[in-house]
Amino acid sequence: MLGLTYARTPSTTRCARGPPPPMGEDLLALLRTELLMRYLPLTPADRAEMLGVIGATSVDDLFSDVPAAARLAGPIAGLPNHASEMAVERHMAALAGKNLSAGAAPFFLGAGAYRHHIPASVDHLIQRGEFLTAYTPYQPEIAQGTLQVLFEFQTQVARLYGVDVANASMYDGSTACWEAIVMAGRVTRRKKAVLSGGLHPHYVSCVETMARFTGETIDARKPVLEAAPDDDAVIAAIDGETASVVVQYPDILGRIPDLAAISAATQVVGALLVVVMTEPVALGLLEAPGHLGADIVVGEGQSLGVGLQFGGPYLGLFGCREKYVRQMPGRLCGQTVDADGRRGFVLTLSTREQHIRREKATSNICTNSGLCALAFSIHMSLLGGEGLAQLAAVNHGRAQTLAKRLAQVPGVSVLNDAWFNEFTVILPGDAREVVRSLADKGVLGGVSLGRLYPEAGDLHGGLLVTATETTTDEDIEALATALGEVLKGAAA
Amino acid sequence: MNAPNASGWKPELGPSGTASPVTSSGDRGLQLEEPLIFELGTGANFGVDLDAPEAAPLASLGRFLRKDKAALPGLTEPEAVRHYTRLSRQNYAIDLGPFPLGSCTMKHNPRLNEKMARLPGFADVHPLQPVQSVQGALGVINQLAFWLIELTGMHGVAMTPKAGAHGELCGLLCIKAAILAKGEDRPVILVPESAHGTNPATAAFAGFRVENIPATPAGRVDLAALKARLGPDVAGVMITNPNTCGLFEPEMKDISDAVHAAGGYVYCDGANFNAIVGKVRPGDLGVDAMHINLHKTFSTPHGGGGPGSGPVVLSEALSPFGPLPFTARQADGTIRLIEEEDAPVEHPQGFGRMTAFHGQMGMFTRALTYILSHGADGLRQVAEDAVLNANYVLRSLEDVLDAPFAASGPCMHEALFSDDNLPDGFSTLDVAKGLIDEGFHPMTVYFPLVVHGAMLVEPTETESKQGLDRLIGSLRAVAERALAGDESLKSAPHYAPRRRLDETQAARKPVLTWQGHVQQPAPPIPSEIGGS
Amino acid sequence: MSRYFSKDHEWIDVDGDTGTVGITDYAQGQLGDITFVELPAVGQAVKKGESVSVVDSVKAASDVYTPVSGEVTDANPALADAPELVNADAETGGWLFRIKLADAGELGDLMDEAAYKDYVDGL
């Protein structure tokens, strides 16, 4: 059974503990200086001199605390030894070449990860060594660059989401979603979360994974293939035990829930409205959740600056009302002054965090997503409020054109009556098969609901499609044509 | 004091700091101040040119439309490039010099890693593409998984955790799932006092109760105390090995055997794996789960605080419980992705997802590049040089800084000092800030908590001997200033972009966002954007 | 009115069946600059020895344990804007909360001022 060989290659390639390799240690050490290593500056002479200072006769003396039985006598057998930059590049490029990249095909995937054009300066700037190779800014006097970026980022996220405060980022949208549920539990001292059927199923899975072990009660529902989201069902599920109501905006099928109505219902019972956003670009067009009554807004920030990257690293955004700030997870950057009275920034309110509160911390999070936050912040600075509105308008326009064209394909109908840049079309058969057939034709045609909800047969005709500013008229035509051919072939 | 440094440059420090002339800009030569973007940009500019939208918003969207544009400033490209470049110069970084943060493994980040991660076949691939179109990406995950398993001598690996603490969570959830599967109730996790804060925080986040176990005077886990506490309510232990004092736990196998005999599991915090990679396999020591910080041992960049990546290697006992999704290589060489659709058959005991997609792919690409560059022999050399460098630092400074465990033998990859021998009124903080003036990033301070005024120095293997000698020389100079009672150390740093910052004010009256207003032109309503 | 002290460095002034609780001057000195005080909710029922409040400094968060059981009747409103009151005036103006005692007998486990002074001197 595969489950037992979890992520393992066949056991024949597994090395056994055994005698050292035939090459003698001395010869190997010599070879190292000749061939190895472009990353290791110590020379054999350095090593000998340093051992002298230490008072040891060999490096192995320094490992004397390791029981002899656990010390490997030489490099692990069966694994390749070091390789040149050229050889490694060849190997990795060959692997990269086995992928069909989004830029090389008509591409329409979304469902929590969106392809947007990233301005060239973003990647240039995040590769500045002073950003790329810095650590968490625990020594603020020599980390003002990172800290000021985080302060700017927090302000951008708060303004984007329409909330008072935002933190310095989380791992990604899905983990931020769980953290928001836990935080709402702390604020309300209740244990139940009501999840809308429009919440990304992978986010639901993350929440259910955690809740299974922590004792939170999760009241989740599956989406229904209707034009409108399940606002009424969500509101009906809210009761006096409810800590949080979690609603995705726009939802997994691209529909737009009425946050104001849901907020009104949560306020009656003292529950918190947690709004989840997988596509921040939507906020160039749609009203900010904080302006519609959201108490906590979390989401994925990958759309701006970060790129697709096969799912990670991504960027968790996390904002809330000011009165809850001390219940927030994650790092926070705050403004202060230095000993000369100059403005400066520090990590603050860290008594919430694991390195101080240990088992009483608001979260166990330590590392966040700093470099992705920088990329997001640069991209957002290049857009500004004006550019974001334009970008959103272009996305929305492209998606309308896509919807019109797909609706002309025989057998295809558009489910939504409102959407931003992503919507659901209904196909006559199982969309999983269609997506695979489209890929065989070199078209990356969307995300099938069957892949997201394999157990829900009533959803298997659904296909999520997305258009962004990167989608061309030729792409749309290619998808419509290929989709027509695939459906015709399936019917025949 | 203020002796010329190695480059011969002699700073001038006036009696009250007024000796240097005041500039009208506030900048001083290459020391550049930089306003916030909100003080720079207006709402009118932007640095992205876009086509005009082709249609007005859908009528059905009417009530959802924004009333005002987000109050965010926009910058043109020249303004943005200059803003962020100027800010970057206020940061210390590995690219500028040693970054000897203990337990953080700040080693050089090879640039080949960056180049490979940016290949479009890795960077521009969607996580939900059909598996036939992402065989290379799945191949990276599978190959890295193979290496991690082989390097640790474990049975399986969960690749998706997003960082070390997330990996800890994954490992503890596996332990909890295994206990539930046996129908047992074991609510307690034992954690040594010297543990990193994420250990107890994670155990609590996973719903366990945390109990501390003491350390011996030699800085190791007290095996007798641990054995005495084991029982039917104990789910397991979280041990860091090498531990946070920079010492190997010689009784690790005995600890594991005792925990297993009592029906518990052993979680190993792999933060310090750099000391033993290629030399020791945790699987040989009875470990059931261990996260590996790819951003430490395997050189992916820290990026000013992430992203990290924390795959968790698992024993045979815990592998059936790991999260979705994961990869499996087929006999024909193709790679399957096990997700929800196949899980009921292929991985029936596993729990669901811990994150939406496949984990930190961008970090996998970099880590695999690093591992292939080094190979089995190079990785072993990494551990040896890292340990050699740390011991060299330890023995070069133990005469001026108290080294609490120096007498008990060699350290592993980090050297631990304390403020015990500093005169009254001088603290570890002063040494750290003095080191900033010397042009170095300080070591980890006040951690581990079990040592008073701890200073944990982790040089890593990517420092040359000459570089280490400079670091040692500066640390020695700062320690000697403290020992001589040099008061100027207490107000260090003097030469950094900022002096000591008022953290009390920051925490008492938190200012977490910019409070001003962005200048905005009269906003057109969104429906006008399309010009229709 | 009489004042008692706990080994966890809380003081309580008892007046009839109501006690006023704070941390001692010694405790605030150990904590350093206090940045935030998390207070119990009025009406909350608490048990002796339970952590009911948290006092934060920049680098530490310290639990405050109620020295007696009972119901919280008041929390110091001044601390929300001025947590530094606990530094400046720990044993009067920097009080944390008031509690209606459930069992006056619990006071017998506490120290008087002289005993607390000896206790602190021995630390």
C-alpha cells in the first residue's frame, strides 16, 4: 500500500548502514580542496591550524558526544557526491522542462492561486542581498530596512482590507484562516466556527485537520451549484455558541456573498465575522470587507508580487479591528523612536508570541513570509490605489469576455450571475476528464470541481475558470475551440 | 577604545555627538534616510501600465462595488526602485558579513539556488495543474523527499509544512493521530526547559498539556527525571538535538528507548541538523518525527523573516498518519500526487491538509539544488566545518567570556557564552550592541533561557578562517571593553542607522500602521473606469 | 482594612468581604517597564491561585494569580491607557482588580507585611 511508503522512492535506492566507502579519508580530503567546494571556504591548512587551537587531533574528536554506533564512518553510501554548478543546473533545468508552465500555454486556473503580471522591478528588488539574506529583524538598529517595509506592508494590507491593523504576514491564506478561527475563539471564549460552503475546500481541510486535534467545533457545508452563494444557510447556522462565521469573498465558485447581511447576523449573537480572500486584486473593484462589518479579514496575498510557484511560498494576510490586536497571531512591527529621538521601527507586542509566552502564546508561528511580504508591498506600491482599481477593472473585463465566449460553446453554461475574475461553468460531463483532455491539447483550461470535491458527485460537472490581465484574446479563443472539440469528442 | 579598525578607518565621536556637522537633508554621505511610501507617493501615480478595461462592471455587481479607491500611494518604477534600494541599505545581511545567530544557521545562500527557483518551469506553474503537466515539479518534491529520508535514516517525510514551527505541529499531529488510532488518551508532552519557544507553543496549539523536564548541570536532558515522569498519560517528548546549548545529547538513544517503552513517541526539533548532516542519522537514534528547516541546514534564504520550509521526516510508526498531499514514484518513473481523491484507498489513516497546496515549492527547488551541489560527501563536510568553526570560536574566546559548558567537552555547531564574568552594570545586550558598531550582526542573545545572559554564536561552515578571526577579534575587543568598564558600550550602537530603540513606547502605545492621509485626486467612481 | 501578601507577589487589601488586588512594588521592579495589563472580566468567578490577569513588559508576560477565590467586581480602568501606573504606584493607584471574597478563611494562607518583607529579603 502506498500510504506506508509515504513519499518514498522504491526501497532499492535506500542505502544501508555499512562499511565506509572504499576511498580513504585522506584522499577524500585532498579531493575536496581540489574539487570541493565552491561554498566551503576552509582549506586543509586552515582546518589543521584550527584543530591545533582547539586542542583536538581530528574533526572526529569534536563529535565525541555522539555514540560510536550512531556515527557514520563516511559519506552515506548510495547517494551521489558533490556536483558542479553546471551539472546541477543541467539536472534542474531538465526537471523544469518537464512542466508546462503557465506562460507557455493558454492558462485559466485560479481556485486560490492567480497568475498576474509581476513588474520586473519586484524580483530585482527582492534579490537585493540586504533583503534576501537578512534574518528576522531582532536587532532593529541594523534592520530598519526590513522593519520599515513591514510597517508599510501592514498599513497597505490594513487599508486594502479596510481594517484597523494588519500583522507582518502569515504562511499563507489557508493557515491564516485557521489562525483567525482560533483567534475568534479566544476573543469570544466560544469554540464553534460556522463555515460557508464557499470557503476553499483546501482551507476547509486545513481547518478540519486542526480542529480534529484541538477540540474546536466546525460546522462546514459543501457548495451547491447555484448562481447565488449560501448566505441564507450560513446565517441560519449562527447561534449563541458561534465564535466565528467564516465566509470567502468572492467564494470558491466566484460568487460574491453579501457580507453586510452576514455581519448583521453575527453581531446579534456576538460572534465574529471572519472574511477570507484568495484574490486580493478583487479589492480594486469590490468593497473592502472591513467596510462591510468584517471583524477579522485574512487571505492569500500571492496574487501581488509572489507568483504561482506551484503553490508556495505564498503570503498569508491577516487584519482585524484594533480592539483585538493583542489576540492576534504573528509578528507585528510598530513605530517608535531611538535614543536620539529619530523615528524608527521595532517588532512589538511580542509578549503574544511563542518565544516569550511559550505554551500560552497566541500561536506557535515563528517564521512568517517576510520576503513574499516585501514582494507584495513593492507590487502594491507600484500599483497604488489607482493602479489597483485599473488592474481590477481589466481583470473583470477579461473575465466577462471569457464568459461570453465560453457560453457560446455548445453544452457549456455559466453558473454565476456575478463574479470578479473567476467563475464557474457547467459542463455536460465530469470536468476532471475535460481538464486532462485540454492539457493534452496544450491548454490549461481551469480547475475542475471534481478535483476539489472528489466525493461530491453533484459538483463534478463544474469547472472553475479565471481570466486576468495576462489572458489574451488568442488564449480565450484557444480555450473555447479546444473545449468545443473535447466536448464534441466526448459526446461522439 | 576607538582604535583604528582593520581597514584603518578611525571614526570620530564628538563629546556629545555634535562634533560632526549637521546636514540639511538628514542624510550623511552614504547613510541615507528614507521616508515612508505614504510620505513619498500620491494616489495618482503608478508604475504599472495597463490596457484600458474592455467593459464596465457587470450590472449584477453594482451593490458590491467599492465606494472609494483604496487609500494607497502609487510609485513609478524609478521612485520604487530608489525607495526600496535605499531601505535595503539599512539592513545587515549575510551578503555583508557573518551573521552568527545561534540556532538560526545563517549560512551563505548560493545564487544557483535562486537561479533554479526562477526557471519558468518551477516559478510559473500552478499548484492545481493536471499532474501530467507538472511531472518535473512533482519530481523535485519526490527527489528532495528521497534525500531527506536518506539523510535522516527515516521512513517517510511530510513535505507540506510551511516552516519549522509548522513542521513541529505536523509531527505532533502525527503523534496525536497515532495515539488516537490506538484508542489511547495521552494528554501530556514533555519539553526540556532549554527548548525553543515554538516547542511548548506548538504542543499547546496541538491541544497537548506541556510539562517541563529539567536539565543536568552539564546542559543535557536529565534522563533520570525524564524516566521518572514517563507514564500512560505521556504522549511523547520534544527534544532538540543537538540541543539549544549547542551540545549533542549523548543519551538520545536511551531517551528514545525509554519513551518508546512507555508507549510514547520522540519528536526531535531539527533546527540544529546542520551540526550532524551526513554524520549522524536521527533515525538511528530512535526519533519518530523531526522537522528540517530548509532555510537553515539547506541554505534557502531567510528573507528578513521567511518564508521558511519545514518538511517532517517520520518513522514507520508515524508515516501512515501524515498530511495530504504527497507524491509517490511509480515503477514507470512517473510521479503520482496523492490527494483527496485517492486518499481513502492509498492513505486511509492520514489526516487532511495542513496547508492549501504542496508546501514551499520555491524552497524545495533551492534546497534540492543545494543538496545536489554538495552531495553526500559535501554535506558531511558541511557538518564537520560547521562544528570546527564553532569550536574554534569557543576556544578563542573562553578566556574573555564565560563559557558555561566549555569544560564538558567540545560543542557542536554553536558556542554558548554567558554574561557571568561581565562587571556589574554590563549585560549581554551591551556586548551585542557593541558588536553592531564593529560591523557585525550580533549572536543570538538571551537564548537559551536556561543560561543567564546567554550569547549563542553559530558561525556556520561558510565563514572562512580569516572571516572568523575578524569576528573573534571584534567580540574579544567588545568583551574587553565591558571588562574594563567602558561606559560608552552601554549606549552602543553609535554607528548604526539607528541608536537603541524605545521598545517600551512601541508596546505601550502601539502604532502599527501609518496614521496620515494619502493625497488623492478626486476619485472617479468605478463604473467610469471602463469609459462606457 | 488589612493587607496580605502572597508568595507570587500579589497584595490584597481586605475591607469587609471585598478585596483589592495588585502586584507588589518588588514585583513591578523585577518586571521592568510595564506595557500592558490584561484584566479579568467583571463578574468572572475565580479560584484561589488561578491566573486571572497578565502583566506585560517588553520582554516578558507574567501571570497574576488571585490570592483568594470569589467574584471579580471591578477592574482598574486607569490601566488601559496608563499601564505604567503599575510601575509608578504598584501598591495603591496601580491596583488591578476588586474581588468579592468567597471564603475569608483563605486569607490565613497569606503573609502579613513583615513576613512578606522577610520573604523578599530571602530571595
